[in-house]
Amino acid sequence: MSRSAVEKRLALAVETAQNKVPSLRMKKISPHTIRHTTATHLHEGGMDIIMIAAWLGHESIETTHIYTKTSIKMKEKALTILQGTSEMVRYKAEDTMLNFLKKLKK
């Protein structure tokens, strides 16, 4: 499939998705976006960075590091390991703190 055919096919898919998720209209989605997202998901899934670099066709893993941004999931996993627990407990601010922060926004 040619590059332009991939771009057209993706544009149609994005247009369809925008009807269900209007916030997509504000985002630029390209084949390159999918490449970044796939690399991130592979990294989250535990695939070695060297394998991801090979899959993407990169000669250097430094290039691949640009693609494999650390996600919230990966940060939570790292915190779980550091805490020595098997369960991640997400911090929830007290209502008084949330109310205080909301007042600052006004």
C-alpha cells in the first residue's frame, strides 16, 4: 500500500471516529502518530527497546527512545516495584484540597 493510500485510509478512520469522540477533531493523527503509539504500547507490554528499534527499522536505540515515551501505566508499575507491593494505590486528594485548588483556578 502506498504512503498516500495509508494516509487516505487513516483520514477516513479518523473522520469516522470523530463522530463518536469529538475531541479527536483537535488532534493531529497521522501514520506517524500510530507508529509512536505502537512503540509505546510495545514498550508498556515489556518488549525490549532493542526489539522495538529493530521492528521500527531504527539503526540507533536513541531514536527509538523518542518513540517510547513513558506512560502513566509504566510510571505506576515502577512505583509499585519501588514500594514493594503487588497493588498500585492511586493517591486521592481530600475534598478540602480539591476545593482549595478549584478556588485558585477562578
